[in-house]
Amino acid sequence: MGWNSKQNGEFLTLAVSQFEAFVTTDRNLSFQHNLKRFNIAVIVLTAPTNRLSDLRPTIPALLKALPLVKKCEVRRN
């Protein structure tokens, strides 16, 4: 999508127009940005590392949360 050089705030701005939810591993995102001003749901995956092997166990909870999370809401999995 050409978003490689974007920062989180830019990601959120771009994502609002194309997605219903923003999934991230950045635990500090809600402290760095006022997420309520972005009209998008945010789900923060919590794992020991960002390695795929550590993120895989979070997928079932993510799949349950996606249909329930509302715009401007932040959930941590």
C-alpha cells in the first residue's frame, strides 16, 4: 500500500478511510495519540515479543474481538 515510511498517526489517518479496525502491537499507541479522534477501532495485541510465534496465540482472541469492537474504542488482547 506504500505505507512503509508512515508513523502510527499517519497509519491511523490512512486506515480510517479503508478499514474498520487497526490492529497493532504498539502498547504505547494510546499514550502517544488521542485515539478517540480517529474514527476507527483499535486492537492492541499483547505478546512477549512481536515474533510470529508469540503473536499466534493472540489470534483466537483477536478474531473474537474484531466483530465486537466499536469505532473509537481501544481493546487490548
